[in-house]
Amino acid sequence: MSNNDFDTLIIGSGLAGFTLALHLAPYKKVCIVTKQTADSGASSWAQGGIAAALSTNDSPAKHVHDTLVAGAGLCDEEVTRYVAENAANAIYWLINQGVIFTSDRTSETGYHLTKEGGHSMRRIVHSGDATGKAVQQALIQKIRNHPNIAVLEHHIAIDLITSDKLSGYTDLKQKRCFGAYILDKKKDKVLTFTAQNTVLATGGASKVYLYTTNPDTATGDGIAMGWRAGCQIANMEFIQFHPTCLYHPHAKSFLISEAVRGEGGLLKLPNGERFMPQHDPRAELAPRDIVARAIDFEMKKRGLDCVYLDISHKPAGFLKEHFPTIHSRCLELGIDITQEPIPVVPAAHYTCGGVVTDKQGKTNLANLYAIGETAHTGLHGANRLASNSLLECLVLAQAAGNDIVNQPANGLPQLPDWDESRVTDADEEIVIAHNWDELRRFMWNYVGIVRTTKRLQRAQHRIALLHEEINEYYTNFRVSSDLLELRNLVDSADLIVRSAMLRHESRGLHYSKDYPDTLPVAHNTILKRDI
């Protein structure tokens, strides 16, 4: 093996990628490439927790039921049942890795279980209000100390290397993936990585929107790379907008957890009046799509910049114990959540669609897997149930690991090096910054929480122009991290708009003024590329 030959190449360093790497490491030589630091992904930002039926009055069947209801008819029942039935084992695996969850001596489980919107039971195990951070910090220590896992930070994937791109490759039975071209950002050099199996674990595409709860890394890289390589993409119209992102000029992308409403937080207008009971009988505990649309409606109707989430009626000690991160961050910004309400707005939060996979994470390209938010497994349907995302990362990464371990090793062809003989250094980096800003603004305005066909057509027209400009730039200039992310964002935006235009109904997270009714039969939106 050369330095860049591995049994498994994992692109992305979130919970899905980490979980898979740790399951594979006893048997395989694994490489994790991540475009920033290993702990910079969206998993570390997850506040709420992980859903699992741990108490005796709960059951996987109840968890399945709640997931199916939230998913508005589009969840894959077999996958949903598989995830729910393996949820408890996933939690215990994390505990064995050293993750410390919030305890409760009065609970039969020994852990404090909270409740979030869409759940009929208290089943969210959590680590304060920074669950993702606690999980990732525990796993990263294991990752860094394992001799079979290499972690390459500040490396961004450009494209997958597939069999149809190789001259002289004779096995034409099925299109295969053999690795990827990766840009070493610090050395400004493109490297060729060869792998028996390649895994897309890059997270979602929420950075395609102007306002998001996600980190800057969420640029749809894996979804876009999968699409360009020939993967099927499903249900990209279902973008979950988290109802409550902190509204403050100095607070970028700070999420106010679903658990705040689960523990009694009330949504109010500036005059202190509640409004959720007028929109849904479940009020603040309605699923996220309903709450986000209600907030969007009230803001537009009344010309508001934000609404308010008030949990100040709870004891101060309770709030400091259960929401220490939220309490301290708000306090830094001059907001005391024990005394006053929190200004909030909806923001793009989670990509429910993605690269189509089976229950083992396999795509329609041989030797290519997708896991986590990058993948469309069928678990989330038209609307992800709160705290099912980290759970999906854990359960389906382990399933992918079991499948990869049992795959026979195949001979790999010699892969061509990256060719940049016909490109030059870019002379106008400002073009990238301008296009990035333009894309995120028109996606927010035209492809947001409430959509119309005319708005979608306007977005599609602008995406076509951006595509043309970016492809010209990509063809003529040396690649940079900013250019690669912009290219992936435009491809992701294109997939979102295409999918939204194909859905002639309102269902789950997709609400169209032109098609306000829900059709009697639910269908997935599957996009296939002719290449």
C-alpha cells in the first residue's frame, strides 16, 4: 500500500464517520479525511440528545409510531423499525466508549430522559444541552489513539473516482468507486486516494440557506459528489427548518434546543401572547415543520423580526442545570433566560433527503457507501423526528461497518493523478464570495419554509446562471476550498429545487401555496442522472 491507499476511505468526521471508523478499525486500515478539524462538524453542535426506548413504559414500537407520524407517510417502515430496535444498543455502545449522559437517580434507567416535539414519551437521553459535543469528544480520543485509523485534517474531497472515468478498465458489470481526489488545503496539492470502499459522511446542505443552525462545513459536499458520480438522490425538497435559532446580531447559527420547548418553553409574540395553540392542538410540542411554519406565518403577518421563546417561569436552578450551554451563551449576549424570553427565528437545520442507500448504507455505485445526514435511508420521511439524527448515525454506521467487513477485497486499478496542466491561478476570488452570498439569499427568499412554483422557477433560473459561471471557473482555474464548497452548494441547491418542483402537494417539510393539499398516496422524489 502507498501512503494514500486504504481499505476504507471515510469522507467526513461527524458521528456517522467516527462510529463507522471505530467499528472497522479492528479489521481494516481506515482513513478519515475532514476539511477542517476533526471536531468541527455538525455532530458536535447537536444539543438535544438521542432518542431510544429505554424505559419500561416505552417501546421501539412506540418510537416507530412517532417517527412514522412525523414523517408524514414517507418513512421506510422496515428501516424505521430497524433503527428503533437497535437504539438502546447504540446508547449502551456510546456509554462503553466513555460518553457520560445526564443521570437521574429517580429514573428506572438511571438517566434523565427528556421529551421533544413529536415524541409521545420521554425517551431522549442527553448530556446536558451539549450532547453532540460530549459524544464527539469521547469518540475522538478513541479515534486518535487507534493505530488503524489515520485522520487527515484540512483535506477537502473534490470528486469520487469511478470506473467509467478510467481508460482501459474492463469490468463493466457495475459502475464502481475506487476512491477520491482530495485537496490538501495547507499544501495546496491534490492527492489521489485509493480505497476498497469509500464512504460519504459529510453531513447535510443547510449552508445553502442564508440562515442556518449548522456550521460552515455543511455545504452538501457528499450529496453533490454522489450526484456527480451517478448516485440516485431522494427527497431533497424536505429541508427541516429548526423553529428556534437565536436571533441576535452577534450570535451566528446558535441553536435553542427543542428540549427547551419539551421542558415547558412557550412561544410568544412581542406583546407576550402565545400563538401556537391557534396553529396546532399540540401547541409548542407540535413537530418542527408545523412550529416553523407557524412562526414564519406570524412574523410575516405582523412584520416581526423574530418571536420569543419563554421558559423564565421555570426555576433558575432547573434552567442552569438542564440548559447550561444555552444559559451561558445567552447571558454572554445580555439575555438572562431565567428572567426574560429568548428572541428566536426559524433557520435551515437538517437535510432529510440525500444519497439513496439501503439499510447497510450501500449506494447504487459498487463500493460506495453513504451514512448520516448525507444519506437518504428512508428513516426521516418528509420530516425528521427530533433526536433521530444522531441515532441514525450510530445504528446505520454500524450496519455499514458490518457490511464492509464482510466484503471481499478486490484488486484495484492504477488511478490517474489529478491533472491541472491546463489551469491557472484564479485572479478574482471575489467572484466566489459574491456567488456564495447570492445563492444563499435567493434560496432563503424563494425556496424557504413556504414555496410557490413561481419562486422555484426564479431560483432555478438563477441556479442555471451560477452553474455556468462556476463550471467555467472550475475548468480554468486551480481548485480552492471556497470554490469546491460553492460548486457543491450550487449542485445541492439545484437538487433541492428540482425535487421541490416535482412535488405537486404539500407534505411534511415541503409546503407549496400552489399545491396546499396532501395527495392520498405518498411517493419519494427520486432523481437519477444520465451520465
